[in-house]
Amino acid sequence: MSRIIAGAAGGTTLYSVPGDGTRPTTDRVKEALFSRLESYDILQDARVLDLFAGSGALGVESASRGARSVDLVELADKAAATCRSNADLVSKLLGHSRVNVHRAKAETYLMRVPADVRWDLVFIDPPYALTEGELDAVLTPLAGHLAEGAVVVLERSTRSPEPGWPAGLERFSEKKYGETTLWFAEPK
């Protein structure tokens, strides 16, 4: 069971995706991640993109902490429905809608979004089985949609190699939490 840790909707229990097809970010990793993002002073008024959103927990946490807008992108039917439920729940608690759900493949969504769209913070939490080639198909178009000073957070298995960062993206940090590694990148 996941919850919103802090912000205007802090303490709210989120809906979970039924079945075992998703791998939610643990509360421990989420707390550490958002503590780091708070230290970067990037959340307030941010435009946030959550790719492979699962339940949408990272995106709605961002909304609770002051993000201006959040786009949740999820292809799987059950997960996209859970994203909608969590987006509606947080929107009701905040008194307005900041979270939009897009049922699409991550790379298809990025190829179709208008060229002038820019995000300040991007979460990418794909299935661990996603190949490096499939990940590259997401990272390459993403690089052109980042605002100046943006942060990209990629969650992968600790056993996965470092991603091949495309032109326009550069890793500036990484942090391991047991089986999970968070890679942090920025536009260059």
C-alpha cells in the first residue's frame, strides 16, 4: 500500500494497481528521492512528467508538493485506470486538477507531444525487463522536451547497466537502494 508522504495531500493512501504486473517504488526510496528533489528546489511550480507511471504515485506526490502540472503516461489498462483514480483523489484533495493521465506507450507519447512542451522534472520507472534499446527509444526524444535546469530521474534494477545517455542528456548522480538504483540526469 502506497501513500503520499508530504505536501497538501500528505498521508493520503493511494490506490494500488491490481495484480503483480507493476513494481511500485517503495516508500523508503520515495522518501529519499523526494528529499533530494526538495534540496534541488525543483518541485514548487514544476511541470512534471511521469513515464511508465504505474499507479502514478511519483507524479501525484509531486502534485501534493506544489507541482504546477503533472502528466502521467501509462499504457497498461489496469495501471492507467489506477492513475486516473489517484489523479482524481489528489485533485479533489487539492481543490483543483493538476494531474493529467495519458494512456499511451512512453515513446509514442513523446513523439506526439508538441515540440514546444518542456518539463522541469521527469520520472522514468520502466519495467526492469525493458531493454536498453527500448529505453533509448524513450530517452532520445525526451532530451528535446526538457526545460533549462530540468532533472530526469530513472529508476532501474541495480543489476542493470548505466543507461546509454543520448545527446542532450548527461548523468550527474546515482544512488543505490538495495535492488533499486536511481540515476539522475540533466540537459547538457
